[in-house]
Amino acid sequence: MSLRRFAPLVALLAACHKAPAVSVDPSPKSLDPVRLTEVLAEQFTRSADAWNRGDLDAFVGDYAADSATTFMDGRRPQHGLAWIRAHYAPLFQPGAKRDSLRFEEFTARPLGTTWALVTARYILYRNGATTASGPFTLVMEERPEGWRILHDHSSSDPR
């Protein structure tokens, strides 16, 4: 008896044979919120340093460089890095008055593996006194060049 006759049957049996079960979780793992907060807090310390030394390019470098990036200007969303740059540029002109900046109450909440919701408070100060402050919320995305702001909604505390 030729084994060739049974080749189709062997192939069918092999195809029907179940492989050992492997547990695969199709949902992406979330980022560690403590580590994410540490990483982004370091980034925002560098951002405040850029502000304080008058480096506009480094300061706006945290925003995603695309036309879909949004910034709430108090009335409506504004779109694009060019608008954000133009919004901050007067504060970086030679001789412009720009108080020092720091961030407080910083937390980051993972929204999957490459997205985060950031909340914090900005503090502008001069000679040890707060001149302006307010809470802000950011939606950020991790990209090849690092974490970038996709949406910025900042508010000012009433005076």
C-alpha cells in the first residue's frame, strides 16, 4: 500500500489538529503612569528652561509640527504650529517683558501606548511673586522625535 494515497488525509488531519493554546491579549498595554509623569515632567522642566532663557524654538518644539495641532486661545481653537509660534513670538522679542516660568501639580494619564492626557499648573513669577498662573490640559502623543503636544487648553486664574 502506497503512503502517497494517504498524503491528502495526513495533510487534512494536520490542518485540523489544534496547536497548543497561546494566550494573546489583543488590547495594547497602557504606559506606566508614574514613569510617564516622570518623563513628561522632565520634558516640561526643559520647556520652562527654554522659556526662561528666551529660546522660542525650543519652547514651541514641544508642540506637534502639523496643521492639526490645536491651541485654545480663550475664544476658540486655533490650529497649527505656525499660529502657536506667532502667538508666543512677541514675548520672545528682544527687550520684551517675560516673567519666569515653572510648572506645578504635574500629572500624566496614559491613554493607551502612545497617547497621554497631561494636567498641570503654570506659574509665571517675578522677584519671588506670582504674576500669573492657571491650570492647563494637554493631549500628547509619543512620536519618533519624542512626546509632542497635539492639543493645549490653558486657563488663567482670575486676578
